[in-house]
Amino acid sequence: MTSTPTSAHAAADILQDIREGVMALTLNRPARRNAMSAAMLTTVRDAARQADEDPAVRVIVLRSSLSGKFCAGADIGTLSNPDPAALEHHFSLLTGCVDALRTTSVPVLTAVDGDCLGAGCALAAASDIVLARADVRFSLPEVQLGIAPVLAMMALAPVVSLRDLVLWSATGGWFSADEARQGGLVSRVIPAESFEAQVKQVLDGLARSPRSAQRHLKRAARILGTEQSASLRDQLMPEMLATATHPEAQAAIRRFLDRKK
């Protein structure tokens, strides 16, 4: 894309740009390796909603400005306050962001060209198309802090096999781009040398397609996929709050934050 942007602005940690039908949301928080803050989740959520109202937007692309890092997950600092109300507010921002990406009427493409952890995996799972560079790694590492990644599991469940999801969540270890594709999190794995060219090719095709067709395609995908009910979320939110407020989890979070000082 080489033309002058039709609109652009830079938030503190997310760069937003619209040109030639493509809304680019670029994670840009190098000091925290793109760990998702409340403000970043709000920006992505609101941008996805904006795309519904802006006829100039044909496709959303999520990517990173950092070499070798897509997203380090949720900002652990937001979990250091064990107050359930504060935690539920942050957790609701994540689920709202996932919902907005899933329900926006335009296709969402996530281009993963660096390590993708936790909430980054949730963003990918909420996208319609995920292109991953062959050398990147994925992880759901929350269990290493004594936290069950309940909300990440909820985000991944519609697209990932349950067996893979439990394995990734219970171990917290790295899994490859190929394993992510086999499990259903990634659409296509692309060699590093051709990654940018193939991302552009897919984006160009999506930006040229009629918006009405994409709207109906997304509705069909939601019908074909697993619809998650409000009652299911009502059951899972207490589990997430319980695991995040447990004394063992809070102690592990404090140790993690102390190491980062």
C-alpha cells in the first residue's frame, strides 16, 4: 500500500491507520513487548466497532511494530490488584475486545511475525484469518503464574481443538507455528522470506472484495462456529476471578513484577 493515508493517528501504544480500504492496528509498546494494557484493549475494541460504521474500511489487520515480538500477553501489572471488581473490569475489556473483533462486519486478519503469548493468542483466535511466520512461537503461559488461563481458553475454544487447548493451557510451554496451525489457531504458516508479500497479497484481495459479501461471510462463519452464550461466560468469569485472586497466583505475580523492576 503506497498511497497517502486517508486517515491516521497514533495512540500511545497502538498505531492506527486507514488507507486503501485497510485499517491497520499496529501494536507499538516496546517497553512491555506489546503487553496489552486496558487502554490498548479499549483501542482495539473501539476500532473494530468503528470499522462497522466506516464504509471506507474493507478489512482490519492486526500486527506488531516490534521485531520478533507480536504480543507478550496481558499486562501482568493489571493483575497485581486482587480486588475482584478491578480484575473483572480488565477481564471484561479482553472479552469485549474479542467480541468486537468477532462481530465486526469486516474481515479481521492477524499477521503474527513474532512471539505471541496469552492475550495475543486470544486476539489471533478472534480474527478471521491468521497468517504466521514459520519461525514464530506461541504460548499460553499464565499457568506458570499459578493462574488458569480461563478467558484465553474461552477465546480460543471456538477455533482450537479441545485436546490442543488443554495441552497448551495446562503446560504453559511454547508451541510452534505449525502446531498452532494443526490445532486450529493459525490459518497459514508462511516462510519468513515471503511473509510480507503474502500478507499484502491476502490484504489486497480482501480490500477488493465487496463489503456486503464479507458481511454475510462473517455471519455464516459465526453460525458455523461455536456460539458462546452469555450463560457460559457467567460460569467462566467466577473461575477467572478465583484463579487470579488466589494467594499463590498473587505471590507469583509479585515475584514476576519484582524481577522486572
